[in-house]
Amino acid sequence: MPEVLVVGAGIVGAACAYRLAEAGLEVLVLEKETTFAQGSTGKSAAGVRVQFSEPLNILLSYHSILEYQRIPEASYRPIGYLFLVPEALREAQEEALATQRALGVPVEKLSLKEAQSHVPFREEGLAYATFGPMDGVIDPHGVTAHYLREARRLGARVRFSEPLVAARRKKGVWRVETPLAAYEASFLLLCTGAWTGEVGKRLGLEIPIQPVRRMVFATAPAPFPHAFPLTIDLATGFYLRSEGARVLMGRSNPDEPPGFSEGMDWGWLAPTLEAGLSRFPFLEGLALDRRASWWGYYEVTPDANPILGFVEEGLLVAAGFSGHGVQQAAMVGRLMAEEVVHGKARSLDITPFRLDRFRQGRFLKEKGIV
């Protein structure tokens, strides 16, 4: 009988499986898809950044990036994140910058002229910019494969095409049913991303995590050389970055209803481009490549921050990252292992991200959600 049953083989589940196995526990991973990283991990825009306003978000990302730097399969590239700060957000971003610096993470405040050296943009309405030289991109597939390989090396088992159908706890043991078998484990860890709310219902629990569709639009190869950092216009939420000769861009649709909507929403292209062109006129000279564009799900909680740790006896959740799971997975894996082994995470205090904050009305106000 495994001691811990991890549901989900995306980057978060893989990191957790590895660290639990490293701690000497017998681990079984169940994944509903035929292989790993088929959900939000595989559809991620692959960014990693420390530029958040909540201390726990900053530290989760910071320690994860430090780990990704040491994993060859992560293919970590510190291309940087550039935040263009409008006048209306001047003070809020100053507060976030002060928090980042107090925690010792590298973030620079740039004048608009200095920021222009990274990417050309219209300066109207902007106050200044911030740049994270440690921020960048990774290969989510490569990292997930690395963690699963290491977990297996340490004795973990991974079963694909086995969705959790039902689970009940009795006499201190979780009994989990899939279409193929039944398993028992002392601990059950849900790393089920956008599907966590649905999986919770199969356990008879209400876990406030919903899927929300997001688009990433890709241009055809540009007729000029470029190496743009992941640049975010905080006035509109529009972002772009270089990906080889292409430019990737997107913007969250605030009116997108929660749910498992599928396919590209080409109707959202026009509002996205309108916001992008107003700040980055050079985009007008680029052609869109529809075949290279893609969609995926954010796993969203009521305050757009994750749910971490025990939610009841023997049951843990590591999900609801609202677009930030890839950049925080490495440290989350360590913390979930500590939760199981010690009864409580030790490396970081994850109290702000526990489920009971919603029951107590303590919603967090992370200002760095894109």
C-alpha cells in the first residue's frame, strides 16, 4: 500500500512526487491522461518571475527559480520580466518593489528611457518600469519529465490513464477508485489543477478552484531581430515576449466565464490587439500565425492565489495557482513533502494559502496577477 497517493502528473504533481519519494515515502501517482504535462503545464507560456506583491508568492517563485537553474532539463533562460507601470499604479508597484527588495530578490526600478532599451513602446500614461533580471522562461515539459524520472528512481510508481473516480477516508486510510483498480493510502494529495473543483466533488468536498480559459497568440516570424523580455503593460494586462523569431502575446479576458470551454476564442483577438497596439505600435507590422497560437486553462481561486497544504485529515491540495503553477512548482513540492512528513510545512509559512482563509473571509490581494 502506498503511503501517499498523488493525483495529477503535471509539474506540481511531479515535483511533489519526487520530494515525497526523496523523503523515503512510498508514492503512487495517478494521472487521467495518457502521459504527463497534458493540462495547464503543457499549455503554459512558461514564464517564471519573482515580481509579485505577496511575500509568499515572491518566495515560492524565488526558491523555485533557484532550483530550475540547477536542472539542465529546465532549459532556464533569464530573459527577464519588464513591468510597465501606469501612473495609477505607481504607489502599489512601489510597495511591491519594497517587499521584493526586503526579501532579497533581484528587481530593478527603471526609467521609461531605460526600459526602452528592452522593447520599444509608447510612454503615454506610464510612470516607470520594473525589471527582474532573474525572471525568465523554462521548459515545463522538461522539468516535469525530470521530476517524474527522479521520483521513479526513488521508488515511486506512476500510472497513466487512471482518473480518480471516487475516494473516501475510513479508519485513517483513503480508499481511491479508478476505472481500473482500487488503491489505499494514508495520504491523498490533489495536484489536479483546473480539475480540482471537480475532483473535490468526487470526494464530497467543496474546493473553490475553477477552470478559466486563456489564449496565447503567436505571430509569424518577424522580419527584424528581437529579444524582448516578457513585457507586461499593467495598464491593460497585455503581455508579449520573444519566442525565437516569433512574438507571443496575450491578455486575460475578465469576462471569460469559468468552465471547461475548449478551443481558441478568436473573438478575443481584436481586444487583445487593440490593447497591444496602443502600447507597442511595432506589432502592426507582424502577421498572426493561427496554427502556432494555443489555449489552455488557468486554475482560479476566489482570490487568484493557490490552495496549499492539508484541507482535512490525510488530504492535501496543491492547486489553484491562477497561472503561476509552473513558476512555483519546485518549492511547492518541497513544502508538500514537509506537510506530510512533519505535519506542517517548515521551509516557508504557508498559512496565507491554506483553504480556511476562504472560510474565514481572509482573501489575499496579490497585485501581480496577469
